[in-house]
Amino acid sequence: MPDLQTVAPGKSIEEVYLEALWRMAPAERFGHVCDMHRFAVNMLTHQIHQHNPVMADEEIRFEVLERMFLSDPRARVLIARARETNLGRTH
């Protein structure tokens, strides 16, 4: 990753970051995507647990999925079906 302390004048951090990403090998870029996905899942899991400390782990996993796929109605239908099958209830 670029040294963000030495960002060229007139360039945003996002521009420098994207330029660095495109210089990486595809496998390395994919690794970064996986890391960001894992970070997002962990952040949502922690946030949900903080607001609902008694919620079961499996219920939290479904809540994370729903939040991550909020804008995809087809995925939300599949998540709701899986939740009902696995937990015996809908959200």
C-alpha cells in the first residue's frame, strides 16, 4: 500500500489508494477485498452484539447478512427463508 504521508498535492487519498490497487496482482487485490469483507462482518457483528447482548450467535449471523445485503431484494428473500428454516422464525 502507498505511504499516505507522501500523497502528491492535488490527489485524494482515494485516488492514491486506487492507483496502488491497480498496480497489484489480481490475487493480491482479491486478498484486500477479502480482508475488507472480514472487517465489515466483524464490525457489524460487534455492533449488533453491543445493541443486543443476549442475541444468539446464529441470529446475529443472519442479522449481519441482512444488513450486508440490504439493497438486494433477492438476497434478502433467500436470507429470510434460511432464517426461517434454521431458526423457525422470520425477522
